[in-house]
Amino acid sequence: MPTILLAEDEAAIAQSVLFALRAEGWQAEHVLLGGQVLPRLRQGGVDVLILDVGLPDISGFEVCRALRAESQVPVIFLTARDGELDRVLGLELGGDDYVAKPFSPRELVARVRARLRRSTPPQAQPEGWRVHGRFAIDEAGHRIRFDQCMLELTRYEYGLLAALLARPGAVLSRAQLMDRVWQDAPESGDRTVDTHVKTLRAKLRDAGADFEVIKTHRGLGYALDSGERS
């Protein structure tokens, strides 16, 4: 379970951020002062630091400057200052991201998730699994993972996602998908595909997808973005 450390002195902001982080199932710890950050990081186990720039004792910039001498933990600055010079300074000091107040806790969670993903080495897949970007599929077991999260799929949801995964980026028409997935249900119509795409999108969002995985190409069909980046 990832541990996120929040350094923030405004109680209302801290409460909303901690609630959003814990709702993701992460450990979330909170300190009020910049002087408390390094001692906590030295204990180990912190995966991402969310660091307010305007702390009452030490500037978040100074905290980041000091911690970069001994730690590479990802740092997301949280600040009321949104000037270009402040953003550039924060990044040059070793910050990884910069979120200006007011902000959406949901957006902050997405940024934390992105930092966790980039700082976590890819896990080896057991034999029988094939990797496609952020997906892994076990065709023999009819199982699909997204970011190590096992998707709970119905028979037809699995078939639809497997068909799209077989050709990431290619646009498959509804007729093609019907032929590949619903061979034993000839009475099913095109709307069946649309309904299953909708439920798949919801399950992928629940699994942490922060981008449009299944793209609609109007008048043509659907294509899958596996999340693989060059």
C-alpha cells in the first residue's frame, strides 16, 4: 500500500486531501511544518510527498532543496502561487509536479497516481500473461489486468476487451466486434456492443484509468488505447 506524506498547514485543505488519498486505499500521513518533513522521510516508507510551498516555518522550496540532497522521493508542490517563475523554480529545485490552489482533490489524486506509476518498476508477469502497455491478458484463464488490478469481467466484457487488445489502436467496427465476440448470440444487435463498452469504461475507471481507454470513432467503431507510451 503506497504511503503519501502531506505537508500542509491549512486544516480545511489538509482534511480534503487526506480524505481523497485514503479513499484510494492509500496510507496518508500529515505534517504541519516543513521541519517535520525530512525527519519523517528518513524513517522510510514514503512513496510521494505533497508539499505546500507556503509552510509557516520553512518554505516548501527550501524543504525540497534540502531533501534532494538525500532523497529522490517524488514531490508534488501544492501552492497558492501560480506564477511561471514559481513553477520553474519548483521544478528546477527537483519538484516533479506543481498544483495551484484552488484545486480539485480528484485531479491531485490523478497526479499522485501518475507519480506512483512512474516510480514503481514494472512487475514481472507470471507465465501465460502477455503485456500490452498497462494491460496484461491471460488468454487461457480469460483474465485481464489493468495496472496490476484484476478486472472483474463478464464473459462478453472479456471477449470485447480481448478483441480490442489484440489490435491496440486499430478501429474495429461494431460488426467486426459482433462477429468476434457474439458468434453464439446472433440475435444481439449493434447496441449490445455500445452497452458493453459503457460498462467496460466504468470498470476501467474504477481500476484507476486516468485516460480514455476505449475511444469512439463516430461512424466507424471503437479502438483501444493500451496506455503504452514511447
